[in-house]
Amino acid sequence: MDRTTFDIVVVGGGAAGLRAAIAAAEVDPSLSIAVASKVYPMRSHTVSAEGGTAAVLRDYDSFDLHAFDTIKGSDYLADQDAVEFFVQKCPEEIIQLEHWGCPWSRDPDGRVSQRAFGGMSVKRTVFAADKVGFHILHTLFQTTMKYENLHRLDEWFVTSLILDGAAVGGVVAMDLRRGELGRITSKAVILATGGCGRVYEFTTNGFIKTGDGMALAYRAGVPLKDMEFVQFHPTALPGTGILITEAARGEGGYLINKDGERFLKRYIPEKMELGPRDILSRSIMTEIKEGRAFKGPYGDYVGLDLRHLGEETINKKLPMVRELAEKYVGIDPVRELVPVRPGQHYIMGGVHTNVRGETILAGLYAVGEAACVSINGANRLGSNSLSECLVFGAAAGRAAAAYVRKKGWPDGAAGREALKREEARIFDGLLARERGTPTLAELRTEVQQLMERHVGIRRSEAGLEGVSARLLRLREAIGRVGLADKDPVYNTELTAVLELDFMLEVATAIAFSALARRESRGAHSRTDFPKRDDEKYLQHTLAYRTDGAPRIEYLPVTITRWQPAARVY
Amino acid sequence: MPPRPYPWKRRRGWWLRNPHYLLFQAREVGGILTAIVGLILLYQVIQLQAGPDAYSAFLTIAFSPPMLGLMTVLLAFVLVHAVTWFMLLGKAQPIQLTAKPMSWRKVFAINLILWALVSIGVLYLIFGGP
Amino acid sequence: MAAKQVVFRVQRYRPDKRPRPYYQDYRIRYTDDMVVLDGLNVIKDAVDPTLTFRWSCRMGICGSCGANINGKPRLTCGTFIKDVVGPQVIVDPMPNFPILKDLVVDFDDFLDKLEETRPYLVRSKPKPLSDGEYRQTPAEVEAYRQYSMCINCMLCYAACPVYGASGHFLGPAALALAYRYIRDSRDRGGEERLARLSTKSGIWECTFVGECSVVCPKAVDPAGAIQNLKVLASMRTMRKLLMPKAVSR
């Protein structure tokens, strides 16, 4: 890639990033848009999403209902103006994807099908068998090939933002292929790097989900919002953490404990298996704690019962569930229970933005799981995330395009300075250090185990205090991690250390935000503060980076038409 | 230091390392050899037309041990070529009589049966028929 | 689960150290539920951090982790060690591609070729979004669904001896994806796509070895797609010869 100056750089090539890039490219063919991703875009973690993407498409549904489901699901922490905007834009995104070729599953009359999903009052989840993320991502990726002004920087690892005065001026990135750092000058940067599940030990997330964009923004002075709200998906395969989609329950699957009981009737009898994820995950953990779960080599688990759905339905609607269960746990869901337990899956928190994806830093945008608008509040409903990527990806792409049309080019000096700094930090510093103690793997494992134990489904003051202090010390310890691989070309040991560096920033924000929130709401559950406290905490947590503990501030939630009520299903 | 991708080089005898590749090579070579068998048969017909002397001279050579050996090898390749051809037919299915393409095994089986029937018919004509 | 031992013989390529690829042996412990990727990660984390390979989802959907395992192109995340213990497990980078480092290969050639096949819905006048979706029955979706399952893992290119011999061959995945769009009832670009595909570097370079379909982890059957394209292209040519003035779809 010869040119390194673009109007807009999108960091991350998943659904949100590609949607933003396409939206910007469509605004004006004379704008140049680059998608810089540390992996080829079709490897982005969007690809593993299975269940579906929500939108109001039918007469039995309404924007108000989708908005209410989302707001209630968020335990009233979602910004209602953002949710209202979101639900209105979802349908056109579904149709746009369909026009671009996305193979949505269909009703016999040829219309796009919708299925039931957790927390949704009606069937509004559009799906593509059980591989919705795969199809959305490949449709978007193949569609990007239509645009001449859309360029790809594949396997470019962004290491830092360039700040040009009070605005963003591009990014510094390592071209993994050549082993060189380069600066990509741009008028606007859209962060679409996804979540940070790999800070946890047991996660559905792929290896690449290390919170890179969140850390980049955090280091540039942008606050991370609502980081304590981490979603644990009720049904992950024990051991590997591979996701078994909510659609299995959407199609009618049951959750059974070791006594053969559909135990959710004791927790959420109205919704049962289609309750929201935070309630289900906590219920399963309670069953495990109280000894009613099955015992296994990878921890206790409950059973997902799909037997009554029949082989035909499973093969047609849940083929990948069957493949994954057979392959990775040797179970045929047609005849046996699938072992599942809750695993980290998504983070509601992220870079603080408004509905246009704008952050407090001029020219810097964030979209997708990396961002927090917030429409998911304290708990996300399944199938809202992909819709979020599409809606806000498009919105931010258009907003960024409008912004850059009026903006001048950044000063080159800031970029050159930033590049020099990064070269010193990475080549003279990190690459030159010898591998010693702790090793990269040891440090990473310690972080993951700390987060798993103390910042998981159930949290307490003592645990959070301990982990917060420990993480601050570990953030120093990474300065001692060295490399055995001294060749800068395609150095995955180097990128792993850079990723761990980002992970430590993000983990610190999560732990301290959780410590500060002394209530239980949505996915954040405190054993010492088990009730929701709207008086003190109907606010978003903002974590600002310092060299010590993050500075925590609060931002009121925007309420429009739905007054917070008790969240009962 | 600049990257130095290592160009991929194909090793000699690549087709011996995988039974599928070996079958493929046999099939392709079998095409040429089938053509040669065709030419031999053509030559046989020409000799037949040239008269009983020419034809018996041909038969003498044809039934000599080296020629028998050669024909066995050639016919083996013809067989491989024919069978693999029928296996491939199921994959392309240019003429579809059913709504969805049939599984290639069904097409393969049907064609083998038809081939067998035609062969039996021909044998009957040669040895039994009018 | 009892732990057993295995030797991973991995091909390294470290141009900063040695000009040519070489093998390195690693002895590790494994259990029956470990896949080859888990073995590689054990090596990278605890034995040799310089070992370089791609991976991400570990569930066979992202397509990152293709490699040759005991001579066959497979996904390392989908191959259980117990199934390939020989007693060694020999891991090479996917053949037919230039090697960047260790098991990482350069497959940009595929992405360039994919672009040439115009892998998106082509319509002269797209419907406005307000008109809703293009209607497509479940049977019409089924017509191309299988070919849309390609995860771009490149195992088919690694398995194709024609791609290995001829640099200009478009290759199995690119052709299967082109076929996916041609079979999509919403697409109107069949004519222009076939013009590109029905060339010496396109479908006619394929000699139907069929190995691509054997190794495909998603049962896309690119070999079948290519042969069907040959039929389509031939019929298109016949139609043009016999009915030159007819307008095709």
C-alpha cells in the first residue's frame, strides 16, 4: 500500500467498521476511505455471531415495542433518545443488507423471516440459518469491493492515535507484512475494533477480541463508559467457550438441571428460556452453586435440551449448533443434552459516543461493540448488537464523511512526532527487551483469571478492590515483558504483547467502574449491594485514564418516554 | 529488514503423495490411452476390410503375449477413465430430470447400470445374436 | 483425562535466521479433546514464542487457521490431535502460496481474483429501500445457499494442483462465490460474470481433479460449482450461436 493519507481511516473490519466505511464511501466518491484491520476483514469476530439481528418489519410489531423491550432489557440504563433513533433505523438496514445480497432466511411467501429471541416481546429477529454474523460480514466484505474509493489495509495493527491539537490526525500502525511502523494521516478515525472478551478466561470471543480501540481512545483522553456491564451468555460449551446461540432457545430449546427440571420456572416463569441473558446467567450460576448442576471436567454445567425440536428442525434452523456440539463435545443434540454454562460474550460498555458515533475528541468516532452510545445500558438483548453495528456504523460513516468534507488536513508534524514516539516505544523498547519474567503467557493468564474470579457474574467489594489494585500493578509489570522473536516481520509475539497492553488498560477500567457502582443493575451484580438504586445510579459510569486508578465520573441517563420501573419479566 | 516471502515450489512426484491425485493422473492419462485403444480398434476394422490375410496377420500380432499384456494395461486405463467419467457426471448434471440435482452417487449408479446393460447387449449381438 | 505425548514437527520459515524453510520438532503433552491449534498455542505460550501462525475464532468459521497437517490441507482448529497422531504431527503451511513466516502464507492473490468475479449483487437499477426486500422463496435461497458458505480458508487453493501449477487460475473459492451470485435469483450480473469466468484463466483451466471439494470444511463443493459453470457457459455460447439476437437474463 503506497498511499498513507486518507480522508477517513476505519480501524477494524467487522460489521460496524465495514458498514461505516461503505456509508462514508457512498456519501462522496471523491472521499478516500481506508479500512485498517489487524486481521483480514472476513476473520473479524462478527463472523461467529449465530442468532440473528433485530428489526421492526411486521404489523404485529412497533418501534415503541422494540424500544421498550430494549430499554427494559437494559435495566433502564439505556439512553432512550438513542434507542428511539436506533429502532427506527433497524428496518432499513435489514433491507439494505438484503439488497446487497445477504441470504436472510425466508418465509414461504418470500419475505424475510423473523424468530423469537431473548427479551423480545414478539418475533423480530431476522436470521440467516444460524450463521447470521458470517453472512452479514461476508455480504459487507464482498460489497466493499464495489467502491473504488474504499481501500483496505489488511493486517495493519494500529498502535496509537495521532493527536493533532484538539482533534485526531490519523493513526500510527504496524504493517505486519513488512514489520514496519507507518503513520496513516487522516481527518477522521472511526474505531470499530469490537469488544474485549479476551480479558476473561472463559469467553465465547475469538483470540483477536482484546479491546484495542477502547484502549486507543482511553489513552487519548476519551472516557470509557459503562465498562462494568459485561454480558455473560448463558450457553457456552464448557472448556472451549464456543458459543451455542440463543436461537437454540428461540426455536424452543429448554434449559435443564441435573434433576431434569426446567429450573428457570423458579427464576423467570413468564419468559423461561427466552428471558434476558443476565437473568439467565445468574440463574444458571445459582443452580451450580446450589449443587443442582451436572459435574464435568471443565466445571459444572446445565443441559440445553433440543431433543423435542426434532432432527428436521435442528438441521434446518440450527445446523451449526449440531456441528459444533458433535465436533467439540461429541454430543448429538438430536438425541442428547448439550452441556452449557455461562461465558463472557459481550461488553455493553465502550468508548463514550453520541448517536452519531462522535466522541469528545474531534474527528474520532467509535461504533459497534467498541462503542457505548448507549442503547444497551446495563444488559443487551440478543440480536440487538448486529443491528447496532449496522445502524450506528452507517450513522457514524455518514457523520464522519460530512465532517471531513469541511475539515482541513492535519499538520504533518504531529504525525511524524507520534511515529517517532511509537518507533522508540516498540522497536527500541519492547522489541529489544529479552524474554524473562513474567512471560507474556503468564501475565495474560493471570489477568484473565483475576477478571474471571472477581469481575465475573457476581462481584463483591473485597474482590473488586483486590483485583483493581492488582491490575494497576500488572499494568506496570507489562513493562518488563520481553520478546523471544526479534524479527519485526509478522511478529505475533509482539502483537500479543501490544494486545495485552491494551487489555490491561481495559481491564482496569472494567474493575474500577465495577468497584465504584454500588448497586446491582442488569449484568452488574454485587453480592454486597443486591438492589438497583435509581436515586444514586441512574447514571452512566465514565472512566478516564490516569497513570494510577481511573478517574470515575457519572453522566445522567437520558429518559424520554419510559419511566424506570421494576424490571420484572 | 524487508520481508522475504518464500516462493512456493511444487515438488516432483506431487501426484504420488495423494491417492486422489494419483487417480486423477490415471484418469487424464487414461483419456489419451483410450484414444489409442480407439485407433487400434480402427486399425482392426481397416484390416478386416482389407481381407482375410491381412486380418489373420493382425490377429496373430494381437494375440502375441506382449500385445496381450499391452492391451490389458490399456484396457485397465480405459476402465478407470470410464468409471471416473461416470463419477464426474453426477457433479455437473447438465440435463436435470428432477427439480433438485440428484446425489452424484445415484447418477453414478444409474450410469453404471446403463453401461452394463449396453455392454451386455453388445456382447449378445457379437456372440449370441442373429 | 490422561495426558499423552506427541511430537509436533512444524515447518519454520525465518528469513532473518535461515534462507530456507526447515523443520523444528516440539514434544508436548496433549489430551483427547485438544485440537492441533491448541498444540500450537501450548508451544507458543510455553516452549517457543517465536512460532507464528494465524488463528482467531477457534470454531471453524473465520477461516484463519488453514495449514497442511500430515500432508493434507486442514483447519488446525478443527483437527483433533488424537486423530492425526502418526506418532508425529507434521504441520506445514498451506501449499501453493508464498510463505511469509512459519505457517503464515500470502493469499492476497485470492482477494484480487475474488474482486475480478464481481462478488456482489449486480442489478442495473436497484430497488429503493422503501420498497422492501426482494422476494426470494426458501427454494430460491436453497439454490445458492451452499455456495455462500465459503469461509475463505484457502484449503481448496492449497489442494488444487492446477492452482499450484498455473498462477493465473481464478481458483475454486473465487469461482464458487461467482456461482453463488449467478444462482442468486436477485442477481442480474450472470452475463458479465460468465464472460470473465468462461476464459482460460477461469473455469476452463479446471481439469476437475475434485480435491478442492474433498478438503472444503464447509461442504461448499467448489468442484461442483465449477462444473456447473462450465455447463452454463457452454449453453450460453450455444444460445449465442443459434439465437444471436435473444436477450438472456
